[in-house]
Amino acid sequence: MAEKTPRRMKRFNREKNKKIVEKLKGIPEKKQKDFSKKLKIQKETPDSIAETIFEQLKQKEERQKLIEKENKKSKSKNAESIIQKSSFDKRQSFGKKQ
């Protein structure tokens, strides 16, 4: 592959940005702000690293949603500890069966 001259790099970056914008079109506006973090990350890092970081951000969002649901159900401030206790109890019961 030929070396990327400044002109080719500009074209490459334009095409890459178009792909990113196409991905964002299906996302509501208020969530686009969260995904703007991904854009900054993607410009600074290779694609594979950016994807893993983006997956971690998604997992954090899902965890936040779980915590909010637990807060609504139990109306307790320590919903995160409840989730951790339940997973700890499962591990203990699994150890007893063996």
C-alpha cells in the first residue's frame, strides 16, 4: 500500500468521519453526547481499542440502568450493594453444592 500523503490522509479521515456520522444517525440526540466520547477516543486510538472502550462504556450504562431499576423497586440508596450481595450469595451456594 502506498504511503498516505497529507492529501490522502484528509480523504481517509473524511471517509472515516462519514462512517461515524452514519452510525450516529439512528441514535437519539441526547445519547449522541455520550457517544461523542467515542468519537474523541476513536480519533486518538486504533479502531480495536476504541471498540473495546466503547463496549465498556455501554456496560457501564447498562449497569447504571440496573441500579436505577433497583432504586425504584426497593427505594434504597444501596442498590449496588444489593446486586453485589446477590451475586455473592450465588457464589456461596455454588461452592456448597460441590
